[in-house]
Amino acid sequence: MARIAVVADDADIAMLLGEALEDTGHSVAACVRPDDAMAWLREHPADLVLVDVWLRTPQEGWELITKLREDPATSSIPVIVCSDDTWHDRVAKLLPPSNLPVLHKPFDLEELDDVVGHALTGDRQA
């Protein structure tokens, strides 16, 4: 199916997300550092990137998303924002104007599959 990069500063979370996505037939690469993710994505184009917005600092996830959008090698890759921020309105206010889909933790596997499916088909309704 799809090649998906998961970027999360918690290796256990990245591994669990990766396993869940692999169980639905996707190929997954997990990165815990944004710089590693950018380097990997330049060399291995992905179909989708799932970014935990709160990496080591709150700004780090948004900086990665900005870099993904600005780099010609990665600018066309769809991005899903993943956040454990329970204040959904706060996260919505921080979203860039591109209206990226947001996967709010905690989520179940069906929700993960739905959001990923919508993002892969270009459906921004996710």
C-alpha cells in the first residue's frame, strides 16, 4: 500500500503507530528526530508523513512541517498532524492555513485508518 513516515519524539509511540499502520498493509519508517526525518524523506520519498506536533519542544513539530512544505523534495507529501494536546481548540488555532488533518490522541485504530485513508486519497475532510 503506502509508504508512511512517522515522526514522534517518543520511540515507543513511533513504534506503536508504525506497527498499527503496518498491520493495515503500509510500509512504515519511524523517526524520532526531525532532522533525521527530513534526511530520510529526501532520500526515500513517502506517500504520507504523520508528525507528532509536540516533539522535544512545541515548535519543533511545526518547524518540521514548514520544512516539509518548503523543500521541493518533500513539498507534495501529505502531512497528518498528531497531537496529544487535549485542548483541541488550542491545536486548531495553531494549525497552518493549509488545513492539515489532525489526529488527536488518544485515538483508536479505526480513526487512525480513516485519517490516513483520507490523507492518502487527497480528501481534506479527514
